[in-house]
Amino acid sequence: MRAIRSVTAPRLGTGIHAVRVTRSGSTSGAVRVAFAFWITLVGTTVPTPLYPLYEMEFGFSSLTVTVVYALYALGVVVGLLVFGRLSDQIGRRPVILIALLLSVAADAVFLAAVDLAMIIVGRIVAGLSAALIIGAATAALAELIDPRHPKRAATVSIFANLGGLATGTLLSGIVSDVAPDPLRLPWVIVLILAVIAIIALRGVPETVRERSPVTLRVQRLHVPAAIRGAFVRSAITAGAGFAALGVLTSVSGLFLGMVLHETSHTVAAVVVFVAFTGAAFGQLLTRVLSSRAALASACVGLVVGAGLLAFSMWMALLSTLLVSAAITGVASGVAVGDGIATITMKTEPQHRAEAVSTFFAILFAMLGVPAVGVGLLIQSIGLRPAGEIFSAVVAALALVVLLSLARGGRTRPAS
């Protein structure tokens, strides 16, 4: 039995206008949206364990790998800032459909890739698809899942999002090891699943009752003065965590191949899988931690994770690299969850969407830019010293926030 009610919600990116939505407990619709969310994010991490193969196939450098990864992050940032309000204007389902079509297009570009230019185009398109699906699917799940269980929608969103990121790399790693044509077959699988998601979307009820004309403009980045200190601490911590995840994603395959002489793409995939799975569970931990405890724990976790990453580079150890990925992932998830909770609980509704957009714009910028910096360092001083320097920077950022917390605290009740 479905529970249906109409509510007026703040419009993403505007804050001062409202969008009328229908909250209906549609289990079937929620499952279809979650699948669409998941498979779109799966497609964004399929290239991760394949980068060494692309490097050999097309003859580009490790720096190019990090630049390609950064272009994906740029696509996400641009998409979030320009199209963040689109699902409020034309509906959740049309935007999810557009995201799936872009995902299929990106998969097709990679499937047919014959040079670096096609890889770049595919990554940018994948970034745009991720940006569209993140906002629209998260909102749709909140409106489709039984409103009597609000935490359930958040949990499904977390695991569709981060679970998709984790699954994509593991899928391509395993397929490329056990099946022929490793640069093609993973994309065939993901493309077929994305087409299935498009077909399944027909059964999803639309929750936006009133449409409005499409107005595309770059959303204003804004941090409310009332939460500025808390926002900066959360953004620095989560940004440092995202930087670590970005570097792990973009260069772990290179480290395993160049330093450990490990040829298995599955092993490279497992490193990233562990990190993103940890991030998913880290976000759930914020439900039982106060804000001060959550952020302090995240900082300690990042310091430990960065230390283990540097140790792994220095000693060329896979075991500590996996432990580092897990700890860094959990710490990043806790920091992101705490930042979102701080914004949603302490920001006025008319400024909430702008603050969330600003937070995620910072995170995705930190996901891509440091990866390029590490790529430049690799070119200059080598992979292992570059990884050690990067680890020191991440640890330093986390320690700055930890010292700030020690001087003056802020509290948020556990939810």
C-alpha cells in the first residue's frame, strides 16, 4: 500500500522558490531509480583499473591519466552548478533519463575509443551524467520511499551512489582479467545494464507536480556566515579525503604495476572498491556520532590512512595499501556525512541548496586537482616520492582541522 501526500519543497539552487512534489511510497519506483543511480555511477569508475592498459594502448603518460581523471571531476562540478535545478523544473524522471542517455553515450565512446581524445570526451560526458543523476535520483528516492522511514531513503542513496563507484572498478577489474578484449567487454556489460535501466524507468511515477520553464545559470557559491567555521572545517577534512580517494583511483593501478609489478587488474580494482565501500559505511557512522566526535574521528582516520599510504609507497606493500584505502574511505565518508548534516541542520532553508552545492563543488574540485598535482610530481621525482609527499599534505590538512577542533568545539546531537 502506498502512502501519498503532497508537499512543497525548496527548489534546489534557488532556495527562495518552491517546487511542489508528491511523496508516494512506491517501492517499485524506488528500486528502478536506485538501479538507474547505481548503474550510472558504475560507468564512471569502470576505467579505473584499465588506465594502465589505455596507457599502453594509446601511448600516454601517467600525468595524462591524472588529467583525464580531473576532467571527469570537472564535468561533475560544471554539471552540479549549471544543471542542479533542472529536475525541479522539468521533473525527476526526465533528468534521470537524460543522465542515463549520457551514461550510455559515454559507455559507447569508450567502447569505440581509438585515441586519447575519445577517452577525454567519454570522461567529461560521464562526469555530466553523474552530476545529473546525483541530484535528481537523490531527490526522487526521498519522494518515492515511504515518508514514514526518511533514513531509508538516505541509506539507499548512499549505497546506490558509493556502491556504484565501488562496483564499477571491481567489475572492470575482474572482467579484464578473466575475459578477452579487456578494453571493450566491460563497456558492453555496463552499456547493456544502462539500457535496461532506461527501459525500467518507464514504470517510475513522476513526483514533481508542477513544471516550470528551464532556466540554466551557474549557481552562486555561498557559505552562510552562521556555519562558516564549521563548514570550512568539514570542507577541508572531506576535501582532503576526496583528494586521497582521487589519487587512489587515478594512480593505484600505476603503483601496483610500476612498483609492485602486479599485473592483475582485479587487485587494482579491489583497492578502489575497498575505499569507496568504506566511504559508504563512513557516512552511516555519522548517525551515531556527534559532529565534534565525527570530525575528530575523520581527521585521525585521514592522518592514519595517509601515514599507511606513505608507508606502503616506501616499503612497496600491498597489504598496508589496502588498509590505508579502507581507513581513508571510512574517514572521508564520516567527514562528508558530517558536512552534509551540518549544512542541513544549521542552515536556513533559503540558503541550504547553495551551501550544499558549494560543499560538493569543493569536494569534486579536490577530487581532481590534487590528482593532477601528483601526476606532475610523478613526472618530476617518481611515483613513490610523489605518493609520500601527497600523504604528508593530506595528513597536514587533517591535523590543522584537528587542532582547530581542540581549540574550540561545536556539537551536533547524534541522529
